[in-house]
Amino acid sequence: MGKAALGLLALLGWSSQVPLASAAAPTDYSVMIISRERLEVATSCEIGIYLNDQLTGRLFQEESTSFNLPPGDVDVRLRLLPGQAPGCNNGIENQKAQRFTLKAGQVIKYRIAMSETGLYLKQAALGY
């Protein structure tokens, strides 16, 4: 009985040395919706959405898309993509990106608009 008790104490002591395995808490994502539903951009060209300088989406008129993104900063750049419609050829355009800081669990909607300096995102109401 003494050996069994001693073995049990040794086992309990050893188990306190081993780190407990635990699953990491899931990261809450934010949702960024980008819409071209309104006719604010007077072109039939396809618009490319670049997140952190990578083409991640394409929008035609009256379309929208959404992205599940981790919290933090994201750079968004919009540009007209070359296509078969007249006037959609590559040219010199503004390469300026907009920086957004996203929070975990946030759902935010933007619509594409155009100014003298090019395409940009304008915050919009979620509408639901």
C-alpha cells in the first residue's frame, strides 16, 4: 500500500509539471461589405478591389461583395480593370489606398464612389 501511495503522489507531482493543453480562443472576425449597388460610378467597367495590394474581388454595376477579415488595419485600393467594354483599358490612375481599422465583431458597409482623384469608399448604412 505504501508503494502505491508513493507512486500516486509521484504521478500527481509529475502531472502538475506538464502544461495543460488548451485551445486558443477563436479570433472574432469583422465583416467588410463593399457595394456598387448605386450608380455613383458612371462607368460600365469592372472595378477591382485590392486588399493589402492583392486583388481579392471584382464588382460590376449593381453588385456587392463581403469579406471576413481579422481585426486590425487593412488597406483597400480600387481600380478600373481592363475589359471588353470601351474605355476600360489600362491607363494612369491614382494608386492611393484607404486604410481602415477593423474591430472584432464589427459589420461595416461601404459603397464605391468617384471623385476628381479617382475611386474611393464611402461609408453606407447597413440597411437591415
